[in-house]
Amino acid sequence: MPHATRRALLMSMAALGCAAARPAFAQAYPSRPVRIIIPFGPGGVGDITIRIVAEKLSEKFGRRFFIENMPSPDGIIAGRTVLNAAADGYTLLLLTGGTAAALALYNKFPLDIYKDFVPISLVGQFDCLMVVNAQSDFKTLADFVKAGMAKPGALSVGSVTTGGVQSLATNYFKQASGIDFVIVPFRTTPDATIALLRNDVHMVIDFYAPLKPGLEAHQLRALAWTGETASPALPDVKTAREQGIKDYAASSWNSLYAKAGTPPAIIAALNQALHEALADADVKKRLLELGVDSKANTPAEMDARLRGDAQKWAQVIARAGIEKH
């Protein structure tokens, strides 16, 4: 065989080999267990949500997706753990609406979220509820607004996670409604709920899951959702926006991210798997019990969601005069 012909044949074979290797690379992932680092302890809504999703990912890929809890302020330890791992899709990071709040609260966040990590997909979103004591005279959100307008400074609203989504949603409600009420911080939802049942505060704004026992026991009355649309968890409860609080919407979310530099084929495979997992009827049912609306999106949409929420919370923080770190 002439040298030129032999060389051309070898180059063609090499090209075919590379073309075959690309899909094989995507199909080979994962070849070992994948860990998902989450920035808080076990048992909460975010932890339970991602465990449900991880079960489906394990079924989809035939490899175990397991959770490592790394609680730390603003998820910094969790983020650094993923940052120190290889960019190969075997160490993933759960980011939340709290990440957007933290980005807004810091003058310079210790991690460069936008540069060092790449979004895979939204996992689910969930809103806060505005609740009052079931024995309260406030039957509707309009009742609460009317009383607040009549006596500025007389009402108080409890919230948890100072600087987190619940706290910022409460500050945002104060700004959007025009009511001059006192915001009372609590360490935990049970602490806030006890205060509400004792009439030490007039309202509590928090996520659905920790308020669910009080609602089911008819100790609490839900007045409004804080999101853009009513949650299917309590579809008969309207949003604050629907009840006249214009330009008000506050939600949180969970999402999966990977280290920057992770091959796009792996990001695409994970995104597709999450779309399939979150469309599963059993997954949707189990997450809805937590007040989580299970849905996936594209990496670009997730990036826009994080940036948009961080910008919104920065405006709320500035108007409220909250001191930044």
C-alpha cells in the first residue's frame, strides 16, 4: 500500500475512533458512585428532596448517587469541598435559594459561584406561607393589611433564618405592603409557631413543610402564599400578589451544580436524567407533600434564576438597611 494511502487510512480510522469515543464517554458516565454535597444537616426539606431525587438518579444510571451533609454558614464548606474535587461529575453541589440570599448579603462572597461552578438544573421550588393563629381575628390577608395600616408599628411578624429567604421574604412583604410592622427573629420554626399560638406575634412567614403539622391540627390559618402562583400543596390559598400586594413574589429553590470544567456531555446527561426524574408521578407526589413543586430547567435558565434572585434580594437588603458581611 502506498505511504500516502496508508496515512490517509490511518487518519480516517483515528477520526472514526474519536467520533465513537464521544458518545461512549457520555454513556460510560457514571462508572462509579456519585456524591452530592449539601450545605446543611439531614432531615430538612432540602435534604429530603435531594434524597428522593438521588434515588431516581441511581435507578436511571445504575450507579449510586449518595448524599454527604456538610452544614456550614452559607454553604461555604460544601462549596469548597466540590471546588477541591475533580471536574468530572462525580462530586456535585446542591445550591438553594439561600445561596442567592447569601450572595446578596456579602460584600464579597468567599466563593465565586458564577465562575467556579456550572448549573445542571433546578430540582424544585417552594414558597413561604403567611400564617396566623387559627383563633386570630385575621381571616384574610386584607384583614391583616387593614389592621397594619390603621396602627403602624402595632403588628409583629415572626421569621426564622435571619438573612435567609424566609427573613428576606418577610422584609420584602413589609416593603411591598407598606405596613410598618415589627419583624421578630426566631431560631427555629417551632419557636416561631409557639410564639404565634401564644399571641406573642401576629403572623409567621415560613416554608410550608415545617408549618404543615400546625395547619393540619387546625392551630394555624394560612392567609397567603408568597410565590407568583398558588402552590398545589394548598391550591385554595391565594398568593399575596393575587390579594393585592403588587410586585411581590418570594420563593426558594434547590438546584444541582457541578464544578466548572465538567464535560458538557456529563452536564447534559445529568440534566436529561433530572428532567425525567422530576416528571415521575411518584417523585412529584412525594415532593408535593413537602410543599416542593418538582421541576427541572436548563442550565442557562438556572443561571438566570440565581442571578435574578441575588439581584432582587440585594435590593430588598438595601431598602431594609440590613448590614452586609
